[in-house]
Amino acid sequence: MVKNFEIPITSTRMIHDFVMTEHYIVIPDLPVEFDVKTAIKDKTWLFQYHKSNPARYGVFNRSEPDARNIIWFDCPAHYCFHFGNSWDEMNDKGETIVVLLAVIY
């Protein structure tokens, strides 16, 4: 089944990749931003890395009908163009966690 709904991100972020596990979807909201004004003014690339802006990941169950139940996790500024793999695991407390492999900048 295909679903379509808007996911709230903090600005004009460049979201190039995302990951899915058996039960969850993870959306990166990372500080590489589409910045037309800077690109024109400085004659530079359209996408700019703004390390002072927040980075976060949104995690939600694949069965969710909309974005209301996304849980956002804040983290230090970084960027990842592609993710290597992801899966669900059970931690020592019996909680389901999402493991995500990536090389970050």
C-alpha cells in the first residue's frame, strides 16, 4: 500500500535518502539546505551545509496514516548522503530500537 503525507521539516532541507525497517521509517532532517539566495549572491552550489542549524531524525511506524506520531530525535549537526542499512532490534530493557548504519560528515 502506498501512502502520501507531508512530513514537517525545519527548513528547505535536502533529504536525499531515508530508511525503512520491518516496522519503522526513519526520515533525516539534516542541515544541508537548498539556499538559492546564497548560491546566486556567492556564485556557489545550491545546497549549503549549515553546521549551526539543528540535525534530527524522525521515526514513525510504517502503519501510521499521517505525520502526527513522528518521534523526533535531536543530534549534533552532521550530514549523510546515503544510509548503509537499518533494522529493528530489542535492547536490554526489552524496548524495540532502530539501528541505522551510515557514514556521516
